[in-house]
Amino acid sequence: MSLSLPDDPLAIEHHHRLKAYINAQIQQAGGAISFQAFMESALYAPQLGYYSAGMRKFGAGGDFVTAPELSALFSQCLAKQCQAVLNSVENGVIIEFGAGTGIMATDILRSLAQWDCLPSRYYIVELSPSLQQVQQETLKSQVPELFSRVEWLQQLPSEPVQGVILANEVLDAMPVQRFQLTDDDVLAFYVTAEMDIFQWQTRSTNDNVLRQQVEALRPLLPVGYTSEINPTLSAWVQSLADILEKGLAILIDYGFPRAEYYHPQRHQGTLMCHYRHQAHGDPLILVGLQDITAHVDFTAVAEATIGTDWNVAGYTNQANFLLSLGLMEALAQYQADEVRYYNMSQAVKRLLLPSEMGELFKVIGLSKHLDISLAGFTLDQRGRL
């Protein structure tokens, strides 16, 4: 499959409109914008960005498949961890960031209803109107009796809540700043446009925070090393701490502890783009039509809790998390139906195998005033952070 524009006039028009939008930003900035600003616009420009527009992203007909779409068993395991928290708080809610097609919310609510442990509200924080519509259609058709519990928000609730915050494949889509380390300087990556083609430009950074963050990494990195930093991560984690009075945040994404994130072999960084189930490393092409992601530095997530009421309650890989929450026992219930059991087993392999999602995807739990055992982190790897 080639990485060329699709034979779809609407997609091509959308692509060129977003290019024009970003080009205007570049001109207004004097000829170049930071990569962070470019990624922000490419993904989230109103009505134009990859996540803001109505292009299909998830599933077999989109650009990538997420764990909740592979198997309902993923969400059932997550619901089991939610159940333990909801049983220990008053009037507990669930807040899910970026709910995709809405299938994870559907399966979590369905499981919690069976266990008589529904949250008082299920909030979905979703910036994209088109995705909100998809999520509403999914929930209305799959669990109409539970639809009234769901509320869509553009930002976090205005008043503190108790319960669970869920973010599955959210951190990887936060705009990052790309950098390069030289003998005596820190270079920031910018994006410029020449002959209607986006191109890289590097210059000495005038961002003192970025410089300090990269200089702190110098003992780990050889000269010439190129990678990324998420400048908004700490503020985002703080915003969660501000709104959650008591409970647990579960953040699931692909990434590494810092020593592995900035490994010498990863000297070109972790930027990854997804277009029609093909992964590649060029974020400057196919704007508006492809996803742009960066792996997560989970040590940075843990460090972002310093000075907050958060406690890093656990850290492990996705395979350990799901197995500790009874994934194989849940799968065994379907053995009587050979065809269904086989199909579900294939999905479970993708969730668990180290060569698939089992090791690359990590789960970190951030708790606040919560004194309960968390089964998902039985095989805890916080020492790796």
C-alpha cells in the first residue's frame, strides 16, 4: 500500500484545506512553526485536524485498531478494576478521555451493570464533534438502557469527583516537541513550507523549559540524539489531580520507562504515523489523513505526580495487567462455542503477546486517597520507572 493521497475527492480536499491552514500559521509566524504547534494543528485544528474532522480512524476500515475494538474482554478486565474503586468511594463516576468509537464505554458499562456496580455518571471528554456522534450512536444501539448515564464534555467536570479516570491511547496523541542534542546546544525542530511541501528546520531553542528538560537527559544521550518531549504532560496530570477528590486514574499506552525510551538505539525518536493500517515515521505528509503519535515516557508520567496528591499505585505491562484481572478465566467461559472461542483467542493473543501489544503497551495507575488493593498491578514493575 503506497503512502499517497487516496482516490477520494473529499479526503483530498480535506487534506489541502488543512495544509492551507497550517501554511497560514507558518506565514504568520515568520516562516516556521515549532513541531509541537504543527502536530497540534495536524491533529486538533477545529473541523480540520485528524481527530477533529469526520474521517474514519478506528477499526478495519480506518487507520488503526485499538485494544477495546479487538475484544470486549479488554474492557471487561478494565471494568473489574473500576468495580473495586467504585465500591470504595461515594457516588463514584467514571471519566474517559478520547473514547474512540465508544465501544470501551459500552463494554465497561455493560459489565458494571451485570455486577450491580454502575457509576452515577459516565463522563466522556471528547473534543471531536464527529467522534461524539459516533460514540452516541454506539452507546444508543448497544446499551440504550444505560445511555442516560453518559454525558459528553469538552473539558473536565467543573466540580471535584470521586471514582475512576480512564485514558486508553490518549497520551501518545498529545503534541510533543522534537529536539536534537549537540555538543553544546539543544536544537528544536520546526516545520517550514517550501514549494507547498512541509519540511524540517532546526534551530537553537529559545524555550528555557525545553532546554532544561533536554539538558537533564544529557547523561543518557549521545551527541546528535534526536527524540521528543511532551511539554504539556505535567500540567495534564496536575489537572487530573485537581478534579479527582478520591480514586484512581488508569493510563494505558505504548511507551517505556525513561532509560528505555531514550535508549541509544532509539536515536531518531519515537514518532510514528498510522495511515490505513500502515505505520511509518514521516509526520509531515498526508496531514489530516494520518494519525501522528509519540511513545510515552512513563517515568515522566510518574515524575508529574511530584507535588500533587497523586500516588503512583502501580506500573506494569498490558499483558500482566489483563492476566491479573482474569482475562484467561473470562475467555474460558466461551469454550462451548468453538468458532467464537477461536476468534476471541486470536484477539487475546494480540492483547497479550510480547510481539503484539502485551509488552509494548504499559499501564500506570495513579491513586489519590485510595487505600485498596489493585488487582491489575499484582505483577508490579514500578522499580523500572
